[in-house]
Amino acid sequence: MTQPFRQVHLDFHTAQQITSVGMDFDPGRFAQTLAEAHVNSINCFARCHHGYIYFDTKRFPERRHPHLTRNLLKEQIEACHAVGIRVPIYTTIQWDYFTAQRHPEWLAVDENGRIQGPGPFEAGFRHNLLVNSPYFDFLKAHVAEMFELLPVDGFWFDIVKPLNDCSRLAMAQMKAIGLNPADRSHRERFGLQVINTFKREMAAYVRQFDAECTIFFNEGHISPANVPTLDCYTQLEIESIPSGEWGYTHFPITARYARTLDKPYLGMTGKFHTEWGDFHSLKNQEALEYECFQMLALGAQCSIGDQLHPSGVLDEATYQLVGQVYEQVRAKEPWCKNVTPVVEIGVMLPAAFGDETSSPASTAHERIPRSTAGAYQILVADGFQFDFISPSSEFGRYRVIILPDEIGLTESAVEKLKTFVTGGGKIIASYRGGLRANSETFPEFFGVHFEGDAPFEPDFVIPEGFLGEELPHTEHVMYLRGALTRPAENAAVVASAVRPFFNRTHEHFMSHKHAPSTGEAVYPAVIEHQNVIYFAHPIFRLYQHNAPRWVRTMVRGALGRLLGQPLVTHNGPSTLQVTINRRQIEGRTESWIVHLLHYIPIRRSDTIDVIEDVIPLHDLELGLRVESPVVAARLVPEGAQVVFENESGEVRLQVDRLTGHQMIELAF
């Protein structure tokens, strides 16, 4: 099925102390409010993290919310269906307070023998239940009953994640298959096996009842760890509320990977000023627009999180806000269907992002390594068109592959990159990015010999040649320690590292920070060998650390060397985001859709970034490297013509004014 573009995820985690649950629910008013807000799909709750059920369960009456006054979920579904709105059913998997209190033997245990999650005098329901326990039998019976009693459009299974579990149950199961429970890596491997087995078995169980309903397993992130079970999902959903723990880099990075996996995918933000459960708060409309329009620009559908009041009444102000944004999404979405990204660069993800054999990190923030975030910040600021990729990705669609800072390569990945380079592909690598995982040597085609870490921190670089065309010819400090390397035969040192007088210690220090340069070049900082440019410093982590503009400029110089003419050039500020999608109908290119986004998150508080203002840009000029001459250019959905000129494989465009988000359709 085609995934709806305008979805709501309606949380309903309702404590047992709350009385009169659903008492004021009006089916007609509920559906009308959603329809007037242009919502065409909504996730509604069968069972919440408190463990309570919100329909007339026959099998588990003890789990029905003790103060529920009606058959709430069924009424929600029927009311929405009457106005053409889909209702996938939400149920929790690994967080269920009701079950956790009654079956502690089904709970994950940490390395110290304590139950994972809040202590007995702490608030919260985040105790991790084991799907490799008899709890799975309850989950299957719960799903079966929903098919018996409810119309089912799909299932949204929440909190489905690998666990690092030291319970007696897990340790016995690990020993039975030859794993060592005392070894953390073995526990993580086992945790991934357990959750993948659960997803396969639960998806197969659902398919016994319905071959077409949608299925999604949520863990708040999408990574290469999801690849072995992709066939269990009908779509991918990226839970990523920028005002919560995720921040404004998690979604665009994760989406640029998810879009390589050949599955429909959507982004999920929230209407909350902060994050889930922030009752009676509203996100600034400018922020919600940016978050949804960025989803469209990256080829995703939209989902906005809300939380239903225990009374069962939707908040009017919330759906005025949602409606104001979704009215615009509805107008834009015809140009956002059947699209694929137009890209030139693939950025390799490190294992810390989550690979096919390791468990992802525990929070969304931790799941974005600093080198990955730095690469994103550098590339998006200069208008480059790029994906994030894994070793299993298709390399042939990229002109350049970047291996940032910490990418260890298996032998199969080395051979795949060698084929890529032999075929004319280019590589940028930095620090330890590209080292063989088992020997700490670079592949021969890099032209670099690795000898360990550099002796000085910081040291300095004088940009030369293509690195220095936009920089003054002087030392530039590199704040993080680099690698000590030497060039192979036929490799060229593009720039050298210049030493300081000494490293800062208690025995020798100078001024407030670090000692200055001696002017003595001591080891390579940048090496070029055929189609490979290697930076000895962890430039991407360094940029995320404190954003020295000269680092971004040197990366831009290296990409200019390797790419020649990039896909996009523009005269706008670094805060302008440009994305190109190829719109296809029946396998042929119908047009290109160019997305221009200009919203600026600002840190105005201790904890979150906010967007309050939309600052227009005027007299934008864009250059796009195109596959064939453009015959028409117009703003969509407005329809106004855009001034353009074809010139030697490039089209030049002029946009008089950009306010927030604008799409341009190019016809060939």
C-alpha cells in the first residue's frame, strides 16, 4: 500500500490512578477534528507502557484499564474509518509496568544482578521485559485477540530492541548455544539474535491472520542492524523528536541512510515543546513546519506525535497547529511521491551507528557518532548531495565515498572499495577511517602507511594547493590528535603537520591553551594517491567538536579536487539546505524536485534548540549539474515560472525570495 503522508501517533500511556478514562470521548468529534487537521492516518492504543488495555478484552480482563468507561479503541477505529482515516494499532512490547510488577522473572537484569530500569522508589515504567520468556506467549494471545475483536489496518509494535541481559534465563540460553554470558560482546550478540528472532516470529504470526496489514517494530532508530530483518517491516519509521533527546541532526542523518534500504519510510516528530508526555505544550509552528518539510525533502512521509488526554478529548489548539502544517504538506505531497535522491557522495557509517552484528547504543543521541554528525554538518552546509551508507550498500551510485575517522574495514569491504576505485570512484578518508579491522593497515590503493597516533596534540596545518585556495597561507590549529603516517611510493604529501614547541603538561605549558607553532613540518597531514585523499586528523569529529571553519573549507577543497563540478552550487548562506529528488513515474524520470530549506535552530535554553523565526532569503542563485538540458522550471505547488539558463551541463536558476521551504520542479 501507499504510505499516508499526514500521520499522527497518539500516545495514551494512562496510569491506574486516573479515573473516568475515555468518559468524554465523542467518536464523531474525534474523527472530525482529525479530518479538519488533514490527518489521514493515526496510531491508536491497544495497550500502553503502564500495561493497560483500552478495548473490551475478553482474554485479559485484569489488564483492562480499571477506570476505562467504554470500548475506546474500537470506537476510535470505527469513527476514523467512517471518514477515510487509517488506524494502525499500537501495542507495547518491552515496557509494560503491569507485567513487570507481576512477573519479575521475565525482566532483564544488569551486570550487577539488579533489574534494569527504575528502582522501587523511582517513577517510571522502563523495565525491560524479555521476549525470550513466556511473556512472548502473552504477546501472541494479545495480537490474536485484536484480530478477533477489532478492525486491523496494521500494528505498531513499540520498544523492540536488543538487550544486554544477565538474567538467569538469558545466561542459561546463552550457555546452551555456546556463548559466554560473562563476555559483554557475547551478550550483545545474543541480544540481537533474540530480538531478530522475535521480529521474524511475530511478523509471521501476524501474517497468519492478515497478509496485507502494515507492521513496524520501533526502537527509536534505524541502522544497519535492521537490515537482516527488513522483510519483517512493511515500512520504516524514524522516531526523532528534535526537541527531545534526538536533537536536530538525528533525523536527517538516519533518513539519509534509511532511504538507501528500498522501503517506504517516514519521519516522526512531536507537537510537544520538549518530547513525549509533555502535556499542554505546543511546538512553535515554524519548528513543526521545518521538521515536516525536511521529511518531505528527504523523501519521507510525515508523522506528528501527540498524547491524548485521559478524558479522550483531542486538544483543539494542538490540531489547529497540526492542521496548519498538514494543510501545507497536503499541497506539497504530489511532488514528494515516487521520488529517489539525486546524490554524488556516500558517507560510510561506523559500527557505533549499529551494524549487522552489534547492538545499537541505548539512546538516539549516542547512536549518532561524533564523526558522523561532523560529516553531516560539513556536507549539508556546502550543499553537497549525499547518503549515509554501510558496507552492504550499492557503491556504484556515488562518485565519492567518505570514510570518516573511525571506519574499520573487513576484507570484503576492502575488495568492494578497490573495485569502486578501479572503476573510477574516489575516496576521502580521515584518521583511522579505512584501516583494516584486523591489522590496522590501510588498503594498498590508499597509498598511506599507518604508524600509530601522532606525537603532538594539537599540531597545525598550512593548507597547500587545492586545500588552501580559500584559506590564508598560515598555520591552522587542528585541535584533536591525528595519526602518524607516511606516504607510499607514488603518493604525494599535500600538506604537512607543523609541530608545537611542546605538548601541554604540568612540566611545560604556555598561556591559556596550547603552545604555538615552531614552524617545523614533521609528518604528513594530507596525502593524495591517485583517487584517494587522506587526512591524518579526525577532521569530522574535530568539526563536530568545535566547528573550525578551516576544516570545512579543506574538505570542500578536497571534494572539489575529486568531484570537479558538484551537483549544487549556490550563493546562499551555510544555513541554506538544498536537496534534490528525482521524481519517477513507471521507471522514467518525470522531473527533478529541488527542495530549498532555510530554518535556523537556536540554543535559547539549557536543554533544547528552538526555531521561532523564519528568516527570508532574497535573490538566490543556484547552479545544478544536470543530466540533460532543462526545458521548464517552476515553483511548486504555486506554479510560478523560475528564470533559468542552460550552460555547459549546468542549469542556472534564480529565486527571488525563499521563505522557509520552497520546491522547484525541473522538467527535462
